[in-house]
Amino acid sequence: MRGAPKAMLLAAAALLAACGRGDREPQLLNIRSETPDEFSILPTRPLEQPPDYASLPEPTPGGRNLVDPTPKEDAVAVLGGNPAALARTGIPAGDAALVAHAGRFGVSPAIRPELAQADLEYRRRNDGRLLERLFNVNVYFRAYAPLSLDQHAELERWRQLGVRTPSAPPDPEIEY
């Protein structure tokens, strides 16, 4: 019975340690900082004098400023695209035939919720073994492994059919 008081003392210490403040959000590696997040500060464009003050847009509360950063538009412009195309709505004229062909058998307006429900049911049927569920082990990739495409086998199949695949990576088994 000599070890019983030690065990009780250890259990009481563990219970007391578990009563810590639980109202805080978990932090990455328990790093706490009261300083501003340097990644939330975005630099603005330099101020420029417009050629004509009448050409400036009407100020709108909550609207965009001419010097606000536009990372998506900037990336499209750097890659050679048209940043104005991001603001367009609807189907571009060049894609109308593609969209019509893709929807030739009809479209379901609720396809996203239907697929989400089917995915949830499939993952529930393939949710892993008891200990994996108990310890919340991610079994997503193993559940979908039978449905995945073997890219190397598919590439070899196309090559055997005589289809040129110039953009495909070289065969990893062949030394060049």
C-alpha cells in the first residue's frame, strides 16, 4: 500500500493539470504573440497623379481604392492574360460551344450537394478500422485508392497505342 499515496498524488497532479484554461484557441507549437501578423499587412501601390481628375471613379464607401493590391489580377497580367477577364460574368463566347457540349445530357443545379452527400456516404462505408476511427486517423487516400488512376500504367497504355505523349515525364524505370 506504500505506492498508493504516490499514485493518488500523481493522479491529483494530472487532474489539476487538465483543469487549465480551455477557452484559448490552440496555437501552432504553443507560440503566443501579441505582435501584429506581418503577413496580414499588404503593401499598396505607389500613389500616382491621374492625367485627368474627371476620369477618377466616384468614391464608394467600402469600395476598392486605386492603390489597393490586386494579387489575382497582377498574376494574370504577369502570365500574359487579360486581368479584365476576371471581372466578367457569364460564359465567354469562346467557351460557349464547350459548355453546350458538356451539358448536352442535362445539368443538375444541385450537383455539388449531391456529390458531397455521395462522398460522405462512401467515406462512412470505408471509414477505416476501429482503432483508426478511435484515434481519428485519416483514411481518405486509402478509401479512394481503388478509384484512383495509375498514371504510369495509363501513360504506358497510351504509348503502346502509338499516341505521342511529349509533355509526359520520362519513364522512371528507364535510365537515359
